[in-house]
Amino acid sequence: MDLSWSESEQAFRAEARAWLEENLAAWHAEHGGREAIASGDTRTGFAQHLAWERRLHAGGWAAVSWPAAYGGRDASLWEWLIFEEEYYRADAPPRVTQNGIFLLAPTVFEFGTPAQQAHVLPRMTAAEDLWCQGWSEPDAGSDLAAISSRATRVDGGWRLDGQKTWTTRGAFCTHLFGLFRTDPASERHRGLSYLLVPLDTLGVTVRGFGRLDGDEGFAEVFFDDVFLADDAVPGGVLLGDEGEGWRVAMATTGSERGLTLRSPGRFLATAARLIELYRSHPAPRLRERITEAWMRAEAYRLFTLDTVTRLAGGAVMGADSSINKIWWSELDCELHELALELLGPAAEVEGPWSKGWQFSLSGPIYAGTNEIQRNIAAERVLGLPRT
Ligand SMILES: Cc1cc2nc3c(=O)[nH]c(=O)nc-3n(C[C@H](O)[C@H](O)[C@H](O)COP(=O)(O)OP(=O)(O)OC[C@H]3O[C@@H](n4cnc5c(N)ncnc54)[C@H](O)[C@@H]3O)c2cc1C
């Protein structure tokens, strides 16, 4: 394996680094300085972050590996990894468009019709349409196949009824990609369909609610006798075939757990900051654990380079994305826990390490809990018998 970067890749890195430095400073200044930027999971912060997303888009950095026709810059997956490293190294903000760009978009590329792709993708990169994920329900979390929200075929569209919950940033988004039961006689994974729903459709109620840390990061979404016209999203509201929603959704989870949602750059930057923190707060008893955590971040980077090599060779991510997800989510907890141990009582509850730690604790839950990922890895990667 050749682990060196070509001259053009190094030039790409330098260009990304320079752009991020200049534009982050400008974005901070526009909003009264870095300290004045609120969490993207608050109403004020979301608006600030949208301004950032639109700046990224204007510079051609919103989705670097996409075709230019959809708002990308035709970069390779390797260059995307480089961009991600630079993004987190620069301490650029979390992407409030991530559930669209990193979860829905790869699925639209795989299953969308040309008309859907032409409409959905450019508006997504431009942060004009903001997408949230409407899968979980009060009685369908880990057991996602228990979905009971219904979509019934009617003349010219669908009639929707039901409820979604834990919809990240749902209160601030314009559109939802949801799973609905379209065959009332079906059970479990069969008879589901993947629908694209504008949240301003009559009969949709979005009720934001606060998290323990006070941010209004979640919403419940209610569908009461909603008429969703076939052309409510130009190109069509059905993504993939009717009744094939589970298969389409599994492609989304491959992106969520596998390559796109949590790239190594995020953890490499956190590990580098942890090492810096150690220099200012040395604690020899933690040296070994910190070194190991840093090595795990590096290992994730090497593993991902191998993944990209395989994908470039035509492989697709399957159940092994579950192993990936266990790795990055547990690594994130470890890196933040170590920082809090270094800081001791000096760790401020609202400080970046504490806030980061609080969020890291949700990593083993979202994108499918790690217990479920271990079941998948045991049964589908290792071929162990079902329990
Ligand atoms: C930060 C965050 C953001 C989220 N964003 C979204 C979003 O945008 N859209 C969305 O649709 N959902 C979202 N979710 C919801 C998430 O997908 C669910 O929380 C997750 O799937 C678990 O479901 P649950 O909360 O109902 O827990 P449960 O399914 O009730 O699980 C409770 C516990 O039981 C364990 N368990 C359950 N079944 C098994 C089993 N068979 N074997 C072993 N252990 C088991 C679980 O691992 C867990 O520890 C988000 C969650 C979080 C924390």
C-alpha cells in the first residue's frame, strides 16, 4: 500500500487549509467572534451555522467528492479524506447539513432517479433544503423493523399517519427522509417504503424538544392524515421502489456507520488536541492510555484508507460498517474521558471538552446502538449463530 500523497493531493490540502483559515476567521468575525457562535443545535446557532454552510458551498467545499453539477468539486475519495482532516484540524464547526449530505445523499446517488438527483442534490449542498432523518418511533428504535407509521397509496400521492421521534435538528429542517409502512399487511422489514417529505406539508407537526444539555437538538414529528403529493419533491417523493424501503435504508446506514458520517479527521484532530492538553496538564499515570487512544485514532485512519482503496476497486460497504461504528464511537468517548481526567476539577461544565464528552456519550447510541452493531458483527461478519 502506498501511503504517500501525490503532489496534486498535497496542493489540494494546501488549498483547503488556506481557504478554511481565511473563511473561518471571516465567519467568526461576521458573528461577533468565535465565542459568540452558539451550538448548531440551538435556533440561534443553527442560523449561524447555516451561514457557514452557505459559505462552504460558495467556495465549492460543501461536498468535495460530488460531481460539480450537484455543487461538488469532483474530488476523489482520497481528497475528501484530506479535506476532512483539514476541516477538523482547523476546528471548523459541526456540519448542520450532515444528515442530508452524509446520510441521504449517498442513497440518492445510489437509488434516486436522474430527476430526483437533479432536484435534491444541488439544493442540499447549497443548504437550501435541510434534511432530517425520520426513522425512529416511540416503539421502533433498535427494533427499527417495528415501524408503524403508515403511508397509504391514494390518487396522486400518499396519505401519511404516525409519529417519528429523536429527529436530529428536526425543528430547524425543511425536509425529512422517512421510513413508512406502505403495505398494511406486511410485517417487519417487508412492506416499508422510503419517502421524501417536505416538513411544511399540511398535517405535519414538528415539535422540537430540549436535550439534557439544554440544546433543542431533537424533534418529534407527527403525521396526521397528511396528503403527500407524488411531486411534492420534484422528481418524486418515493426513493427506490415501493416496498423496498428496508433495502434502501440499509444503504443509508452503511454511510452512517461506515465511511461518510464520521471520518478519521474528526478523531485525529481530537487526539492531537488531547496530546496538546497533556503538555499543559501532564499526568504520567495517563500517558499509556493517551498514547493508546492516539494510536487508535491513527489505526482508524489507516483502516479508512484501506476502506477507500476497496471502495475505489468496486467493493461496497456491508455489515462491516457496524465494526467501523463501534470503533469510532468508543474512540470518541475514550478521547474525551481522558481529557476530562487530565483537566480534573478544572474541566468546565460548559467547556469544549465537557460538551464534547457529553455528545460522545451519545455515539454508542445513535446510528444504531453498539449492542446492535455487535449483534450484526457477530452474525453477519463472523457468521456466529443468532442468539
Ligand atoms: C444523539 C442522537 C441522535 C439521534 N438522531 C436520530 C435521527 O435523526 N433520526 C432517527 O430516526 N433517530 C435518531 N436517533 C435515535 C436512535 O436511532 C435510537 O436512539 C437508537 O436506535 C436506539 O433506539 P432506542 O433509543 O429506542 O433504544 P432501545 O431500542 O429501547 O434500546 C435500549 C437499550 O437496549 C439495548 N437493546 C435493544 N435491543 C437489543 C438487542 N436485540 N440486543 C442487545 N441489546 C439490545 C440497546 O442497545 C439499548 O442499550 C438519535 C439518537 C441519539 C442518541
